[in-house]
Amino acid sequence: MAQGQSGAGRAPVELPSVTRRIDRRQKNQPSGPITAGRPPGSLDLVLAGNDYLALRQDERLLESQINALAFENGGMLLPSVYPQFRDVERKLERRFADFLVTDASVMCHSGFAAAEGVIQSLADPDTPVYLDLFAHTGMWQGALAAKAPVHHFRHNDADHLREQIARFGPGIVGVDAIYATVGDRCVLADIVDVCEAVGAMLVVDESHAIGVIGPNGDGLAAELGLADRVSLRLASLAKAFVSRGGVVAGSARLCNFIRQESRSSIHSASMHPWEIARITTALAIVREEGWRRQRLAGTVSVIRRGLCDMGYDVSCSESQIIPLVAGPEARTLKLRDALENRGIFGAVMSAPVTPRNKSLVRLSLHAGLEPAHIERILDACRTIRDEVMPETWPSLTGQRRAKGLNTVVPLNGSTCA
């Protein structure tokens, strides 16, 4: 029998190493993935997505897509490395450059592709990459693809970053503006100071910040007045923009280089015209309707304060992302079920997304929550408090202090301290 063919009844090859990993996961999760709870019903409150500005059901987005489908005739699906055929995409790039007050931008087919493509394009075996321990996986994959030496630094610890660069030399530094698991902000001013002092390039992933914070929803770097001191900013457009795509923004020189070097862009089809139309409309709404950010900030403040008063440690959160860190997966499973039984659905996260025994239920708040929704969330957490025992969970405040991290100043100024 020729190699690669299998006889009747013979199973395809499964390597022993793969078998061990699958068996280990099934042993740790005998009831199935912890992320897979029951499907929500029509009356349940779903806080598992990233639609922070409540745009998902906005008719203007759908109308723009329908119009593009009717008049663009499908478009030409080529990689964005061929800009001469993608005028509609170039127009959107100019709009994003204007929005982010920078020279240029490059559209990508996802936020992951943007993060991976930037690091892969800029790094090489002679260029060290320094990543915050909680930086987006796309950056880590980009460094791996570039075969670059990778050095992590402790989460939000600018002093440790300085020590690492002193040891291994200047390179590329990657951070998230808002970290997706526990919702804390990057200590960006400190990171910028280190990068400028040692001559390192700084890449900031604004995925969970763009649209939500900043003078016009343009992210953390803009809010802090640091945008012109950051080499490159990137973002997924699947969060506040509720669209498929990603964007990289910076100098024209860097953006043109990334367009030609990013393997994830070179070997992937560009965005569809109706996707570009949806993003264009979402961008206009983000810029013009600042009341959505204001309403979200007020909701975050009320819910965070309410949870703190009940004894839930959400002190690390400085954003619309509220983490309920129960710890071991068994406790998180119990928390998930308790919330779902009361109609509240969050996103469950566990290793390898979180550190082992630091699994959590993430509540992603959004601007569409009404006062009745807010009270429902708080009432559910109040009702299950004795059942899930948050006082036994890992202390996030203690972890921050032990690492010497900055004092938390959450959105709208509320804090558990």
C-alpha cells in the first residue's frame, strides 16, 4: 500500500504527543470545554462580546453593506499588496490616518493579522522583541515568525522592561493599551519613557481602547497625548467597530514597508467592499457620537462600584472589561453556571489564555445597557455571592501591589480601594 493511504477501518495517524495533549485536556475538562455553557435565550443578558458602543444592530451599518453589495459587484479579491486595484480600501486607510492623526494606515483582514504582521515585518533574528507578559498572542506569533529573540517583561512593569533592554539591547517593544483578560490599562507613559531613553520602537495594540477612550475615540495613546511618541498603533476592528478587519497606523514609511512585508497580508485576500463600507460607516459613528462613550463610562462606574461594595475584587479593571477571577476552573465553572442560571452570560477564559488557576468570567459592558439591565447584573451577583464566595478568590489587588505596579485609577475614577 502506498504511503499516505489507509486500509479499510484503519484510523488516520495521530502522533503520541498529540494524543497526550488531547487526553490531558479531556481529563482536565471531563464535562467539555469550560468556555461552552448553555446557549442564551432571548431574554438573557449577553455580556460576552466586544460590541462596546452597542453598534451591532445599528441599521446604518447594514444599509451601507447592502448598498456596497448592490453597486460594487463583488470587487476584486487580491492581497492589499496591490494597492492600484484597491482604491476603496485606500480611501478607508486615509480616513483612519486622519482619525488617528497620523501619516498613514494599512488595512488588514483581522486584528490578529495586524499584530502578527507588524512584528513579523519589523523583527528579524538580530532584532530582540520585548513583549508584556499579557500582550496579544498575535505579537508573540509575529516574533516567532520573524525568528526574533523574544524577551517578556512583567506585566505593566516598565522597570523590568528597562532591565531587559539593558541586558539584551534595543529592539521592538509590544504592549496592549487595554489588556483583554482583566481590563487594566497599559502604563503607557512609563513605557514610552523607557523606549525613548534606550532607542526602542514601541508598538501599541489599541484593540480594546479604540472607539472607547480618547478625545474622539482614538485610543489610549491619544487620550494621554502620547500618540506622536508611539512608532505604530494597531487595532482589531471586531470590537467597538463590530466589523471584520484590522488596522495599523504610523508613518507612511513604516506602513508602506509593512504592506510589502507582512506575510499575513501578502498571502491573504483583501477585504470585501461591503466590509469596507461597514467599517467606513462605523468609523463615522465612532467619531460623531461621543455620547456612546460617555454612557459606557457611566455604566462601567456604577457596575464596578456595585461589585466592589459586594466584595467582588475587580480592582484591576480600568475599562469596560470587568473580570470575575474565580481561580481554578472548577470554581469558574460554578460561577459561570450561577450567572447563567440568572440570565447573565459572560465570556469564560482559562489557560492558556489566562495563567493556570486564574480562570475567569469576563463581563464586557456596552453602551446599550439600560438602568434595568445594570440592576439585573448587580442583583444576580448579589444573589449568588454566598454561592460563589468571592472572598476566596485570588486577590488581584495584592498581586498588583506585590509586583510594584501603579495605583489603579479606573474609568470615571471609581476604585475598590
